[in-house]
Amino acid sequence: MILMKDIIREGNELLRTCAEEVSFPLAPEIEQLGRELLEYVQNSQDDDLAEKYGLRPGVGIAAPQVGQLHRLFALHLEQDNGEWLSFVAVNPKIVSHSIELAYLSTGEGCLSVDRSVPGYVPRYARITVKFKDLSGNEKRMRLKGFPAIAFQHELDHLNGVLFYDRINSDDPYAEIENGIMIDMGKDQ
């Protein structure tokens, strides 16, 4: 089980290193890593388990955040329609994206960043992605809004990019041209 002590923090050079693609069939330890990443985000959103194990809530976590430079991450989040989107993405890619941008009203946070970094993080509003699941099955999906933002945040981790790299350093709350604000409210 991944705990907060296992998550590396900003300043660690691994967070700035590009992760390597993995080959199939997956090595058992990489498959196990994928399962544990997904388990972390699921457990972190369960109030009782989060309290019991001291987990910070997160909707996504990437392998580099636990010191493993493999191109995989897990997402677990509730969509606008109330359905849960929960998967491990191996060797993920964005195959197309909108011109329109989106950003969260609250800004973004990260399990590897123990401080609040104010500002809007511009992302593509809609993306089409492809990846493989842990069994090697090819997956393709269209994401918009918060799920699209979360996917891009985790994909950035695989490329050594942290969310605050995308914030306008001169004016963190500058209006995002051609962008739509996604209101996350106070409870998110």
C-alpha cells in the first residue's frame, strides 16, 4: 500500500525526469505498481481510510511521484454525470485536443507539492486520449472539463512537468484567453 511517506516531494530530481515507456506484457512489479497507484487514489477519497492511514486526498497519481520512472498513472474521479472514472493509464498519449482551454477556479494541487501555489493552470478543455490498461488492452476515450484537466496533470508528471510550471508567473490570475473556468466549489 502506498502511503504519504512513499510520495516524493518537489525538489526531488525524479519529478523533473521524463519517464520511460513500458513494454507488454507488463513485468509483474509494474502491474503491481499500477494497482497500488489506483488503490491510493481510491483509498485517499474514502474519509475513513484517508484518516486511518493519513492520506492526502487526490484524484490522480503518477508513477514518478513514487520514484518509479515508468509511463503510467492512475485516475479516480467522479464525473459531472455522477459516474466514476477509475483507471490506470499505461503509455498514455493525447491524440487530439480542442483549441479552447479550461482551468479550475481553485487552481490545482498536487500530492508532491506540500504548499498552496495560487494561480490558474491553462489546459485543453477537451482531449481524445489513448493508452493501454494493465492487461495491455488499447483504450481510447474523449474527456472534457475536470477529467481532461486531471488527465493532463498526470501526463505532465510523466514528462517531468509540475502544474505550477504552467501558471503565468507575472500574473497568476490573469484571464486565460480562449479559456473557460471550471468552478470546483469549496468542497472539491
